[in-house]
Amino acid sequence: MPTFRAYVLDPAGHIVWGEWIEAEDQAEAERQAHKLCDQGNPTVELWQGAQQLAEIPCVEDH
């Protein structure tokens, strides 16, 4: 199963923390990475190796 890395960013764009994600494909990895938004952080980046795959905005629905 492929391994991805999700980085949670603060408002200034600095890495707050990272988490390894194992997923069948990029779409599943993005769904898992989006769950990190529950921590109240503005952005999560998804990487595989040295390649950034996605930047996921954490927008609260009102």
C-alpha cells in the first residue's frame, strides 16, 4: 500500500506537525489528510516522496 505524508501548516505556512498516511491511492490519501483539518489548522499539504500532490484548505462550514 502506498505511503503518503501529510503536513499540517500554520497560518504563516510553517509545518506544525506531520503524519504518515497509508492509502490505496491519492484520492483516499486526500480524504484521510482532510480529516487532519479537525485540529483547527488552515492548510494540510499531501506529499508522496519529494512530490507535493495536493494542498488541502481547511475551511469551516458555517
